[in-house]
Amino acid sequence: MTDIIGVRFRTAGKVYYFDPAGISVKRGDHVIVETAKGVEYGNVVLGVTPMDEKHIVQPLKKILRVATREDEKRYADNRQKEKEAFDICREKIKKHQLEMKLIDTEYTFDGNKILFYFTANGRIDFRELVKDLASVFRTRIELRQIGVRDETKLRGGIGVCGRPYCCSTFLSEFAPVSIKMAKEQSLSLNPTKISGVCGRLMCCLKNEQETYEDLNSRLPGVGDTVTTPDGTKGQVQSVSVLRQRVKVVITKDDEKELVEYPAAELTFKPRRKKKDKEKKNEDWDLKKLEKLEQEESSGSRLS
């Protein structure tokens, strides 16, 4: 077992592990650490905790020190300089007539590098822009293209649920979301209703997926034949997943009657996995909707 601490550099950003190096650190403290991007100022979100070495990506870097007042002031100054750098970069983009949208600017703690995050529909030749920015800031410049989900995470906002975006408040990483999750939850397959502000499928579809899978496993499928408590056979017309109730069409004396039963009172065969041919046809029908997941930009993820 090895002692580690968890450090986060952005709100809802990924948590990285570091060696506390014998320094007394607790949750909520700010520390100075060395990362692949350079020296960084981070927030401790996980205090000193023993962890199995197989769960740690080696080499485990040590923290440099607990942040001092001077470090905090420097960090605040960098945030102010980022606003100025953002305005300058936006003017330079307009000057070079580049089809790109500047999203955010980030100074490394030591000021040795400035990162500019942007979105674009395709590849952008920004070599002249980098030279222009380097001549202004006299430091290393990095332009990083990000996807629309990362853009939404950086900008933040209020979702259709009336709450702040999940990605900008607590989701440290984007979980895979598919159109089949919407089908499993009996949601409309209209892209405008199951997509977030970013234009991709809503991350919250993942939140209740396991619950819906469990509930659906206890229900018959629409069109299936079931046996009612009195031994009568009928055909399922519809199901209520959350209420666990089933509407069954029963034929008596050449007359059809619609009766609702609790799923637990019916006898039926458990749902079977779809055959390859049926699955292939379904995937073909959903091809256009699946593109929502396949169009994610190839840009780097944010930390």
C-alpha cells in the first residue's frame, strides 16, 4: 500500500494522484505540484489515503509544497492575465481570418506556457497565429482543439432540468452514452429532446441506466403473450416501467378487453436477447441518431 492524495486542477476536473512526500496535507488545502504541463496549483479533494499500488499509474510524482500566500496571489494574478490573453488571442484570430472559436485561456502556474482552447469544424493551420502570439507574450504557446462537450464543460450553464450542467459541476469524465439507453428508458428518440446543449446525447441518460435495465428485466415485451392470474392468456399492449404494471388485451367471447395487472402477478417468459438479424435492423434504423455519438471532435480532453 502507498499513501496518496487526490488533486484536482479544475472544477469537476479529473482527479490526479500524487505522493504527499511526508507533508501534512488535508482535503481542501491547495498544493503546488509538477505535472506534464509544468508546475501547477491544485486543490486537494482526497486527503492522505493508502492505496494498492496496482491502482496507481507510475511514476507517482511528489507534491512540491503546500501553497503559500504568495502562491495564492500568483494564482489569482494568472487568472486575471488569462482574461487579457483571451481578448488578445481573439483579436489575432480575427486578424488571421481563421475559422475557429476561442473557448478559454489557461496560464500554467509558473507562467512558462499559455494554453488556448478552441473549437473548429476541421483542421486549422494556426502556425502563423502561434508565432504572432509568441511575439506578444514571450512564452510558450499551445493551441488545443477540443470537442463540443469539453466546450460546454468549460462554459457551464443551466440545463433543461433547471440545474447546472452535470459536466461542469461534478462529472470528472464523460461516460459513454448511447441511443439504446434512451430506448431502454422509453424516451422519445427525437434528437432535440434527448440531446444536451452541446448537441450530444445527455450525460444523465447514464445515471439511471442500470435501474431501468433491472426494471425492464422484470417486464414482458410489448406484443408478448402472458398468462393472467386466472389462467387466461393475453397479449401485452403496453408496459409502465416505473410502476411495474402491464396492460394486457384479453379476448373473451369474441370481445377484447384491456386489463391492467401488476407485472408480478403475470406469468411470462423472460425477455430474450435480440437475434443478430433483429439487432442489425435496429442498428440500421438508428444509424442517423447514433451519429450524435460518433461526431465527437478528436481534440484532447480537459483535465
